[in-house]
Amino acid sequence: MASRKPTLRTELAQYNQSLDARLRGRYGMTLKLFKLVKALTQLAGAAGGVYAMSLGAPPLATFAMMTVIIAGPEGLEYLIEQGGGA
């Protein structure tokens, strides 16, 4: 008998539960708070980049800054999930 492949919904629920457990154990924060901080950081990075370009900042430097600010929380989430991070 073939085993059933887990659905995307199941995989996401397992991932979120695992990340929530790591965040609570290591940093004392919930998954919802982490996702809120992550979203606000990314939104502020994008808005800051748009504002900087409206003031005449070089586009390449601005896009590089926006990439670092937007991708930073994603990298941090990856490190936390893999068991690393500070």
C-alpha cells in the first residue's frame, strides 16, 4: 500500500508549528509576533526605498538596500528554522 503524500496545507501547518516552537523556546516570542515584525520590516524597507528614490537616491543603491532589508527577515527565519541563529 502506498503512503499518501502530505498536502501543502499539512506541510505549512507543520512548518509553522515547528517555527513557533523554536521561537517560543529560544526567543520567547510567538509566530504571530515574528510574522508581524517581519512584515513591518519588509514594508518599511520597501517604503524607505521608494522614498529615497523620490529624493533622488541612485536606483541601483536603493534597490540593493531594499533587497537587503526585505530579504533579511527571510534569512533570519531560515536560520531559526535550521536551528541556528543567535
